[in-house]
Amino acid sequence: MLTCTNRITVDLPPADTKRWVARRKAAVVAAVRSGAIGLEEACRRYELSGEEFLAWERGIENYGVPGLRATRLQIYYNAPPTQAKPRY
């Protein structure tokens, strides 16, 4: 759990997370978007590249949380984007 100085409390995955399910990816994206954690800090904490984080963000924008599922990435990326509402 991460607590910021502006009193926003966010449940983030542990820093040593190895298995990235869609829910955990969405939690990190939501925390960065809300300002609870900075992009650079998130990338450093989770050993992500900026490109990988941006891919997560695009997945949510285009397909919602299901767009973050690794087993479905090929299907989603080969199909035209929909206007799914993010569920995080």
C-alpha cells in the first residue's frame, strides 16, 4: 500500500511482482493517472520501460482492463479499437 503526501491511498502490487495480471497492471496505470505515484517512480519500482507502461495505458484506453490480458493481446491489437470504458 502506498500513501502519498496528499492523503491519497492506493493499493499497488508489491515491488517484486513477477506475474502481471490485468488487474495489477490496471492498478499501476490508475495510480500514475491519479498522481498517487509518478511515472518514473512506477517504472523504477516495477522495472518497467516507459514503452511497456504506455502499452498498458493504450490497452486500457482502447479495450478496457481486458486489453491488458497477455493471452489476448494479439487478438486485440489486430482488431480495430473499440470505445470500451476503463474498469479500474
